[in-house]
Amino acid sequence: MKKANLSPIDFFEEVLTKSDFVRQLQPEDARNLALAADYVDFPANTLVFSEGDKAEDMYFIVLGLVQIFVEKNQPEGLEINRLSEGDYFGEQGFLAMNKGLRTASIQTLEPTRLLKISGETFEDLIAKDKNLKAQLETIGREQQEIRKKHRQLQLLNRLVQSRSSVSLNLPRITGNFSSLCLAVDPENNTLNLDEVISEYRNPVQPGDTLKVTGSINGTPLTFDTQVIDIDRDDHTPLYVCSLPEVLIYAQQRHQFRLALGLASRAEVIMSIDNKRFRGAMIDISEGGLCFRLPAGAPIKKGDVIDKVKLSLDAKTKLEQAIEILNSHAVVHSPNTKQIGAKFVDISTEQTAALRDFIKEAERRRLRNVRNS
């Protein structure tokens, strides 16, 4: 049966049980949401609600594509993200921090079917589930903070310090090209990108708008920047670009990421095409992880790998399917690549084991800080 023809309850059970949001709910609460849900259809290029409107409903996307944009102090509107099947939106307006008002506008980009949850039902849910409410408030603060210049500079500097390659989408040439974010200059409102190696002559020119995609500890970071000048003083082209107006930092709904550090022996073991690969784990959360593998490991974005063994410590060992979110070369270690992934269909037991490991590791870290 096509997803668009499923009843709201069947859609919850067959599709949304894989959603980070729904997976956090008690089965009874998820069923109550499904029972209170209704389908609504919107043609392409239709406004669902506007920034500043009173929040009345929240939505899950059944089919289609929507654009999130802000209009405050932006005469033409500024896109901050796009969402598709299985994603949700509209929940932030119900948090006290937003005073019952929409924090952004939503518009469909193609014919879209939504599953609508009434505001009354959603407010009852977050009043009952304090952990869910706290997580949504954390996400909301991050979404608001990401629009502030100092937070954008922090993220860009972390991207520079990671020395991981970024992917550039160019206006005149199809495909993605590798580069590095070399420096950020807040005084001149610029950032420097390394030269793109291409068979085409002068693939990047002043005035070009580049779409840049990178990652920070496995979490995707995307932004647009315009090339102001090409610096050739050292005979190697350096692209001097404008600081982006907006960053899309796709934080996972399971917010806290535990950085494992050099002393950790946590590792990932997997088999691909009958070959065994082993690599160091960089960080982990309840929603996913970041790790490194040899550069030759045949992994690409979108791959789903079953039965990946996660050895966190002597007593915490898990086996879990993962989906690859991104894969980037590690500049200072050319034989290595860094991979970000999310967990697929993780069980309640596995999530509980991860949560216990993360809490205990963080307690140890805090004790060490106090005793140092």
C-alpha cells in the first residue's frame, strides 16, 4: 500500500516509528497522537504558516518537500532548512520560550501531504513528558542561537580546526569538488577556501555562489557563500568568500554527543563486501556516532550497514545497524576518512545501554575535572 493511502495510525506504525521524535514516546502516547491526527494536503508553493503566527498545530510530513525560512529583518526571506518525508515541524511554537508563536515560516515546494496534530494534543503530551519537553527546548535554543553571528563564527572556526575536507557545489560545473575551509576573518567578514582541483580552467570565479557542505564531529554543516576575490599571491589560488548569512547545522534530535578522546579504546568493527574493517570511535550519542576508517573502505553517504559491532568499553558492547550520513577525508591523515552515521531501528535495550555508558563516562569526566 502506498504511504499516502495509509491511515494515520498505520502511518505512525509503519513510517514514523523510525522517527527520532516518535521513538522517544511511550507506545500509549504515540498511539494517542496517531488517533488525534488528520491528513491535510497542500499544493506546491503554498504557505503553511508564517513567522509570528499563533501556534495551533504541529505536523509530520507524509509526502512532499517544505522550506523553512525566516522573514524578520529579511525583506525577501532567508531559507534555513528543507524538510521531507518523515520529518516534523511546528513543535517549537508550543514551548514557553517562544510564547506560543511561530519562530519561522513554512512553505511547500511541491505537492505535500501532512499529518496534523492539534496543539491541544501536543501540549498535553509535552506537559506529561518532561524529558521530551527538555529536549525540544534544547533544540529550540540551538536553532535560535545558530542565527547569531558569534555562534556562526564558533562553528566555522571549529570547521577550520577540524582540517576535514568540505564539499563544494559550483554554479557552472556539475558534481561536487573537494576543498578546505582554511581561515575565518571576522573583522573583514570573510572566510578563505582552498583551491579546487578540476580539469576545467578557472572553475571558480569572483561573484560565484558556492554551496559548502562539511561536518563537525559527524554532524552535517551546510552554508552558501559568495566568492569576493581570488588571491593568487602565493601562486596557489585562495578563494576569499563572504561569511554566510545562515548556517544549517543538522543537530540530531538526541542532542548530547560524548567526545571519546585520545585515551578511549572505543572502536567500530564492520564487514563490507566480505572484508573486515576496524576503526576508532570519535564520539557517540543516543542517535548516532562518528568514527574513522581506512580511506579505502567502500562506504558512501546513504549506505546502510547491518551488524556493526560497537566496542565502547570492557563491559559495553553492542551490535547495531547504521546509516552513513557523510564521509570526509582527514587532511592530516591522508589514509583515513571520518564518517558520521545514525543508528537504524535501535532497540529500547540498546538505547538504554548507550544512555548508561554516556552518563557514566560524563560523570567520570566531571570527577576528573573537579580533582585536577
